[in-house]
Amino acid sequence: MTKKTERIRALNDALRTIGNTGRVMLTRSILALPSNQIDEILTAVANFTDFNADNDPYGEHDCALLTAAGQKIMFKIDYYDPTMTCGSEDPSDPSKTARVMTIMLASDY
């Protein structure tokens, strides 16, 4: 694993676990759930550690499927430039990247 991949993974883990280093977005279908289920989903995403070659082929911890609150959930982290008009030229550099994690029902994807 390269130093850049290690840095991307650390930034993604910080976003996923504590909501730091970027923005967290919830789809309408998640927001339509009862608040206790939303809390359970957010906790499950934050605590997710089952990354493997199938769901994390690049080692960035940027996407996974899991089950929480009786729902199939997906989270996906995307990398934009600071103006959020195009992709980031270097996702390992926080000054060049607006990181956005979307949490959705798997059926939303």
C-alpha cells in the first residue's frame, strides 16, 4: 500500500467514524426512517471494520454494504475538488479535497 493510499484510508476512516474530514449526507430514504433506526445505522457505519478484497479492492475504506436496523445499508465516500465542481486531483491531500460520505439504503444505489 502506498503512502497516498494510507493517507486516503486514514481520512476516510476519520470521516466514517467521527464525521471529521468531510461531509456526511443521508438519502431521503434513510431520513424517512424512525430516528432510533437512523441512530443505529450511523453507529453501524461508524463501527464498520469488515473491509476486505471484495468490498475494498483499493484499500481506501471508501465503500461497503452492511446490515443495520433491519436494513441493507451502503456507504460511499466520494472525492471532489474544494469547489465541489469536479473530482479531486489528489484525494490524499485534504487541502485539495472535499470528502463526501453518502449513507443510503442499498436499494437507493
